[in-house]
Amino acid sequence: MDKIEAVERAKDRVLESSRIIKDELARQKAGETDSTRVANAMLNMRAAHRDSLLIAEEIKKKALEANEALVVPKIKLEGLIYLAAQLRKEIQACKAYEGTYKKLELLEESEALEPEKAKLMSEHEKTMARLDMELSERKRLQTKAAELLSNQRRQELENISTRKFIAELPAKLENITAVAKPVKDQFFSSRIGKSSIGKVPSFSTTELETISSLPTPLYIAYREAAAYRDAFEESMFVSVIEDEAQSEKQAVSLRFRDESENSRNIELIIRYNSEIGVSSLESRSSFLKTKSLCLLYPADDGLKLPNPSAAHSTSSESKVGELCGGGLPFMFVQVLCGLYFPDRIEKKKRSSSGGSAEDFNQWKRVAVEAPLHARFGAVISAIRNRSKMIHSVELVANASTPPTAPLDVCKLPAVPKTMCSPWKEHSSDDDFSKVYTFELRSIRSTQKLQKFKIEVQVKIRVDFPYKRPDWSFSSSVSAITSEDFDAMKTVLASYAEEYIRNTQNRPELLLQCLVMRLRAMIDVIVETELDDSGAPEEIGRRPRWLNSFEGPLRQRPLKYNEDSQMFERPTLDSSVHIPDREAEPSERGSLEKTKSGLKKKVRAKDAETDRKRRKSSKSAKKSSSSSKSKKKPHEDVDEEFAEEVAKAMDM
């Protein structure tokens, strides 16, 4: 209102000023003009005009502010109207939407919920409970489907590996057959002992039905025992003492019994448990020494620790020393285990029981041709190890005295005599799981023969057989020079390189390579150990192994067959030629140098011996006569046996 009144007053002032100006203009025409009055009227008009302009601007400003204040609520109102329209559409869409759970085939309400609980639940809670049950069931089925799929893939991989293994079996069988055929032909074509080996064992129908159900190791043992029975001893009996049908639950046993005359008997029992794949050998004898059985028991098989041995029980201590008739029954053990004949046999004087000398001579004839049996037994041993049916071999017995000399590569069947201690297990560091050591020393301590002592150590790593074992040896022989040691290392390297190259794909045979190394080492030690100056004639002459690096048998104790993937012993037949591998130029030169050096040393020793013998010929005759008078009874047998064995081995 104030602004309107101010505008009205300004209007009145303007009108008043304009009237005054008009009056003054009219009076000016009459010549009666008042200039002061006209100037005041103009000032009043300008002031009124200015006031009206200020008032108008202020009014416009306030009107603009009022319009701006109205725009924001208007925009908010329009937004709310739009949101309300969208919400109405969403509400209508939600009301018209049909959920997927309505299309699911859920369990009935009576099956999913208990009646008492269903009464207390709303429709929404009932639906949620049914949906939770359906979700858990579907998760269970999905997990089961994933397990079945993984099993299917695993079975497919196993089927592929099995098909590959089955596809390779014919080739392996052909290799084994090809390797065993010449051995079999030679075995069945020779005549040894009382009757012909070529005679096929005769089995009755009942016996064939019984042995056909035996496990593979026992079946082989039964057939071998029957062949031995028909070839050598009619008093040898073989029988199954357990029910073969229960072989999956308990051990099946074979009994080998020899009931010869004069109440001399021997009994072997082989038990095999197919569930754990373990076989055991138990023996009872009334006339064999504990040491004799240990010498005939298998040594290195490439799968167990070196030279396992144990003892056996004796039923009569009074007949322990009688050994002459015990070789024939134990030939079966050698055939089965693939071993050579024992290194030493003691002949007793003819006793009142009779037959000792005849039995001993027959045993010598059989022992000379023992490699025929040994090769056939080696094939059987390879088949057993290849099929992985025998994981370990144990000697089960209750012995009163432990063995002192197990069968070892260091036991050589000729002079000079050596004695080897059993393998001993020691504690090891982090890199090795087992450490075994044994000692070898000479047992003849004459002044004319140097003493020696060798210690060999074998270290088997934790990850054997993927990494080969380590070995080392040390000698206490003062006469062995550095050149001799270099010669030993050269020979050992020649053996090691060949066998390691041939066994790169067969790590389980690396332990057999160690045995070959030790055999070569003993050959070199024995060669450098003799001193012929003034020694007795039977001791001083060169033994057969002085030429061991030239002959095919001792130069290659075992030959590796790549077709059958196993080691084979070279044949003794002179018509069969065993080719040696061609050595590398560097290796050939080192070997030739070693051989020539050894030959020069032997010639020098022989020349020195002849010179000393010519100077002291009289004293030598006296010493030789006295030594012949003091010779032990069993030395004749040892020398005769050694000569026959040397002839057979040098064929």
C-alpha cells in the first residue's frame, strides 16, 4: 500500500507541475511569465518521475523474486506427478507378474511340512520352506553328477592305460619266449646225474588240477621241483599243504621233502600270500650246517637290500658236520633262485653209513654243470620280478647261531681264500635312507702271502630307485700303489658305464650294477694281492681270474638283453660267441693301457719269482716237502674241485 500511495502522490505532483507549466506558458503569451515558478515546477516533475522509476524497479524486482519462488515448487510438483504415474504402472505390473516358483514341480505341502507346523505357518512361509527343500535336493544331485563325471573320466584314463599295457604284452611275451627258448632247449637236451633232464615231468589229472590253481610263484616252484625229482632223486616229494582256494586270505604252502636212505632228510617249505604278495622260505635239515644253507639262499635280487641272509634250524646237532650228501637236494634251491654252486664244499671221510664219496663225486659233476640250471633259474627269477608278484623274500627260521658269511660276489671259488662279513646297516644323513657296509679280508695269514682288507659302503638314497645309489671302497693293503688304484677305478668305470647305460630305463637294476662293480673290484684286488716270492707251489701259481679281463665270462659277468630288459649270464658253450660291446676310443685306450700294465706287473713278478727260486732251490724243496706232509685232508678235494670248475668256466 505504501508503494501505491507513493506512486499516487508522485502522479499528483507531476500533474500539478504540468498544470503550472501550462499556466506559465499561457501567461508567457500574454507577457506575464514567472521563471522561478516554472523552474520549481520542472524540478518537482523530475523528482516525481525519479521516484516513480525507483518504485517501479523495486516492484519489478519483488515480482521477479516471487516468480522464482513459484518455479521450484512447480517443478517438484510436476516430478511428483510423474513419479506417481510411474509407481502406478509398476504396481500394476507387479500385480500382473506371475513368479517362476509357481511353475516348479515342488513337493506337496503334506510331504514337505508336518501338519502341526503347517497350521502355524502362513502361506508365504510354507512356500519358502518348500523352495528351500527343493534347493537342497538339487544341490545334492548336482554334486553327485560331478562325482560321477570325474569317475567316468578316471575310468576312461585307466582303460587307455590298460589297453596300452595289454597291447604291449604280446611283444614282451615274445621277448621272454625268445630268451628262454635257447636256455630251455639246452636244459632239456643235456643229461646230468642219474637220469635225463630232457624228460618231461609227468603229472596226473588231479595233480594238474591242483597246481593249475596255485599262484604263479608256487606254480613255477612246483614244476621246477617235479623236474628235479624226475631228473635226480626219486625220494623227492612235492605236495601242497594248504588249501589253494584260501590263497586270498591265508598263505599257500608247498612242501619239498627228500627222504633218502640212512635217515638223512631235508624239508623245504615255501609259503606265498597273494594278498600282500610276500613269499617265505623255511627249511629243516638233519645234516646241513647253518652256514651252508645261507650260502645257497638268494643274495642280490636288485629289489631288496644287498645280500639278505638268515639261518635255518637243525633237528640233530650230531649230524651237522656231514655235508657230502646235501648238495643234491639243494640244487633245486639254486635252480629256483638262479644261483651258481656254493664256493666251498667240505668232504668228510667215508663213514660207516657209506655212500659219502659217491654222493660227493656226483655232486661235483652236477656242480660243474650248474650254469645250465642257473640260467634257467635266472629266467624264472626275471619272470617273477617282472610280474611284481613277489615284493620281498624272507627266510623264516629259528636258528641257534647267526650266519657268518652270506653268499656274496666277493666269495670266489678258488685260492686265495677270502672271507666276507655280513652286510651291516648304519644310520645315515638326510640325503640317504640306508647305508650298508661290509668288509673283505684274506683268511690265509702266511708270511709269503700278503694280508689285505677292503671295506665297501653302499648308500641308498631316499628317492631310490629314481636316483642311483652311491658306493665307495677303501683298502688297507700297503702294497697297493696309486697306479693300482687308478687301474681299479678304470676297470670299475668300464663296468659302470656299460650297465648304467643299459639300465637308464630300469632304475630298479642299478643295485645289480653295484654288484658288478664290486665283482670287478675284487678281481683287481686279488690280482695285486699275491706275492709269489718263496710261496708254496699250490698257492703261488696263477689262479684263473688273473686272466679275468680277457675271457668273455669274467669280463662280462652278466650281459644285458635289451629285448627282454634283463641281465643274462653268458653261455659256457664254446660254439656260442658272445660279442663284446665296442668301447669308446677314450675308454678303449684306458682299458688297453690297464690290461697291458697288469700284464707287465705279472711278468715282472714271475721273473722275480724264478730268480729267487733258482737261488734258494734247496730250501724250496725242503719247504715244499714239509708243506706236503702237513697238508690238510680237505685241501686235495678243494684243489681237485677248483681245477674242474676252472676248466668248466674257461671252456
